[in-house]
Amino acid sequence: MACSYGVVYPLWSFADDRGAALERIIDETGIDHVSIPLVGGIVDEFRVEPSGGPHYFFSSGGWHYEFDRKRYESLALKPRAADWLGKRRVLADFLEFAAKKRVSTAFALDVRLGIWTRSEPVRPPQRNFLDEPVEGKGPCQLHADMLDLTQGVLTELAAFGPKFLTVAPWPIDETDGLTYYRMSQVAPIVTHGLAACFCSSCRALAARADRSLDLSVTIEMLRDELSRFARGERTATDRSDVIAKNLAEYQRLRVEAYQSICTAMHQRCAPTQTRVAVEEIGSAVATARLCGSDVPDLEIHEYEGEDAETTLRALQFVGARGWAFSIHVGNGTPGEAAPLVSFVSRLAEFSPVSIDFVDVDCAPRRVVGWIKQAMRFARRSESL
Ligand SMILES: [Zn+2]
């Protein structure tokens, strides 16, 4: 199947000039699809040559489209409209525009970041083994309320018939910069325990599983280890091993839950192709392992100029069904077309499902010419 080429184009830039700049891009390059980020976190952009709006754009994030409020009435968590949106029906305008221009659409969403306001307490928070909310790690993606909301958004958006739907990955037991320093002060096995979420939903996953994991015993052991550390006592190795084994089992149960979410997403959204976004190759490998045989397409947010050979070698270790690449062409792009043209051609050798050019609305207009060249060159080598 031929690679589908597209640009990532946010609706705030589309709204500024009613699609005039995007229309020029489509006409000049002949792209197949336009990807729009519809749900996400903080946006902080500088546009070199804005078409209509100001150079600088900031949003505290949320839902960047006119979502159907009625759909979410019965849910515990509700979408929050992005601050710039107002009463505009910008998704409807965009879909009409895309139909007229005969380009496919693709949507991207990160519900976890979209719901996280940063100015209010996190809902639903991840909880540590001491049953305290951990604000710095954001909402728990496996929490039942989050899953209901994610499912609601996917269902709403799949109905518009996008070609691709990309969701953010699950940041499994991630420690953020803020908590890391504090955690590095305590015993390693306690640190290990602090990285996991023990919210009611995560704990219920362990309770439902037909396994021998007794989570409350593990939690008691972790609490005890923290007290021992405070008193200056060392952890016995065998005890540490038991806790580590239980934590690994706990993570495995939650990974399985994530896998079934990916599978359900695929089934619910078909024939739209669903995929998981990853930042770079390292996380592509991790996500592929996470998803197992159910791995959807992976969308790799690759940076222009990164070593393509390393990229390509790493891809061979991952068993995803398909690949998609996102290439940034924004403010940091060097001043000539050649590096982009050769990079796109090399990526195209790996038969990706799609290649998206990101930050086109922020980049100088001359970059559109480079995209056109890169696509023409890559398509020519594809057809050989
Ligand atoms: Zn949780």
C-alpha cells in the first residue's frame, strides 16, 4: 500500500484564516491527508509567518473542537473546551473544507493531558502505596473514569470517519522530574513501589485477576520498608525480592489491561486505523512490547536529522502492524531542502503507512516547497 503523506495542522491556525494557508499547502504539495490534534495539553507556539493570527499562540489545552456535550452528560469526567475556541464550530468547518479539497482527515488525541488543567487538583489522580494523590504525575490513564471518557471521545471522533486516529501512549509507572529527586532519597525498593499507581481502578485490576498476587500484603511490606528506612535499617535481600516480584506482577496485570484497551479501540473504530503515538524509537520498542500482538500502528514523532540508520535498525526489533512517521519542519529546520528530502526518502524505504509533516503552521512558508520536493522524490522511489 502506498504511503499516505500529510501535514499536521491545528484548528487554531485553520480558524485564523479560514483555511487559506492550508489550502495553499494542499494545492502546492498534493498531500493525501490532514492530521489535526483535537485533544491535548498546553500549547505554546511561535509562528514565523502566521496567516491571519498573531505570531505567538498559547492555550492551556483541552478539547480543541466543538464536542457534543450531551454525549458526556452521564460521565464522571467531562471534556473541557480549549480556551481559544469560544462558540466556534471549527471542526465542522474543517470537515467541510477537507471534503471540498478531497483530502482525508486524521485526528490525534491525548485525553490524559487534555483533562489535566494544572491549576486544579488532578482528577482522577494516580495514588501511591500510601494512598496519597500524586499531583505531579497527572491523571491515571487506567482509571475507570478516564477509560469512560477516552471511549466517549473515540466513539465521537470515529463517527466522522477519519483515516487515522492516534492516541497517546500510556506512560507506564513513570516518574516525573519533580518526584524523582525526592524518591532518590529513599530505599530502591520503596522507590520502585512509588513509581506505580495504586488508585482504586488499578487495584481492582489486581483483585479481578486470577493470580496469586496479594496487593494488600505488598502494600503493607512497602509501608514497612519505608518505616525501616526512616529508622536507618537495611532491607533484607529476600524480602526486597518478594516485593519486586509482586510489583512486576502488578505491572503485568496493568499492561494486560492496556493491551485490551488497544484491542477494543481497534475494534470500535474500524475501519479507521488506530495507532499509538510514541516520541522516539526507544519508546516505540517499549510500546510495541507493551501492546504485544495487539500492537496497533505506531506513530513515531521522529526529528528531522536524526540518524535514519539507527532508526531503521531499531524498527526491526518491533512487531507493530504498521509504521507512521511524524517529522518536525518547524522553527528549528535548517535552511535548505536537501536534508528533509533525503530523510523522507530513507524513511519511505521502510514502507510506512503514513508520513506527516508537523509544525507546518509554525514554519516559514518556503518549507512547503521542501515538503513538495521530499514527497515527489520519495514517491518516485516508491514506484520504482
Ligand atoms: Zn491508577
